[in-house]
Amino acid sequence: MLRAPMTNPPEPSTAGRGLTAALVIAVALILQVSVANRLPLPGDVTPDLVLLAVVALALVNGSLTGVVTGFCAGLAADIIPPADHTLGRYALVYCLIGYVCGMAAAELDRQTFVPFMAVAVGALAGTVLYALTGMLLADPRAAWDVVSRMVPLQVLYDVLASPFVVWAVLRVTRRYNRGDKARDRYAVPTARYRAMSGRSGGL
């Protein structure tokens, strides 16, 4: 008796994706606090590795992952020292940026330089949005003269760091991409399957 071939290998579990995203965010937070924040860069500004990780994960896994990881990562960044701003600002900004970048994920070709450019654009949007929320909350550090001086440097550092973050996230999530390619490779067209199983005619 002929058995139907397995046309689709097991899908990667949602738990696996969530665990991978949580690991990426945890590593980004640790590197942000222990390395990036200690870099003696001009302008007293450092690259936002957490924001870059959120954008990269959203581009790889979609808007749902972008929203959840953005909110959780932002909330952690709001709490972890040396947090000295209104609680929830990072959570709001990262959540919105993760959602928007996740919506654009389906339009991107991961085999080109487009994800790197998308992460840079997401970093720019996140930096500007964070500055705008500071202005709305009357944060004295968000005065126009301060923002106009610091935002360009912040974006520059984020753009320079984005290729390394994108490479790391794509490296960690590569097995999911392999799973997608495997499904395309081993999928059997309907007509061919019916012919193989002796049911090319009626049922």
C-alpha cells in the first residue's frame, strides 16, 4: 500500500521562536549595559543595541514578534539602571517600531542588503520617536538644542552597529529560514502526487 509522502516537515514551534527572541533581547540588554553604555564615544551618545535587536527580530519574524519583543525589551530598558526617564517610554517606542518593521517584513528579501537598510531606518525612526515623547513629557533633556545635537550622532552610531546586529539575528534564526527552504524543496505538486498514488483520474 502506497503511503502519502510527507510534503511538509514540522513547522518551527512558536515556543522556539519566542525563546530565540527572548535570548536575543537578553544578550542585547547585557551588551548595552556592560559594553555599549561604557564606550567613550563623542557626544556622550551610544548605539542602541536593544532597539536594533527589536527591529531585526521584527523584520525576521513579523509584526506580532515585533510588538511583543519591543514591549518587553522596552520595559526592561525602562527599569534596568541607569534608567532615569519616565517609565514606559522605551516600551512605547520599541513596541511601535517593532510593529511597523514587522508589517514590512513580508516585503523584504533577506538575501540582499535591504534588511540592513531597514534596520538603519528603524533605528532612525525609534530615535526620533523617543526624542518626541521626551518633548511631549517636558523632559528637560529633550530640549530642541539637545535633541538636534544628539539625534544625528545616535542615528550614526546605530547605523554603524546595525550590520553586526542584523548578522547576529539572521545567524541565530537561520534554522527557521532553512525550514522554509526545505518546505519549498520537498513539496510535491498536487497533480504529481495524484499520479504517483494512482489517483490521476476521479476519486
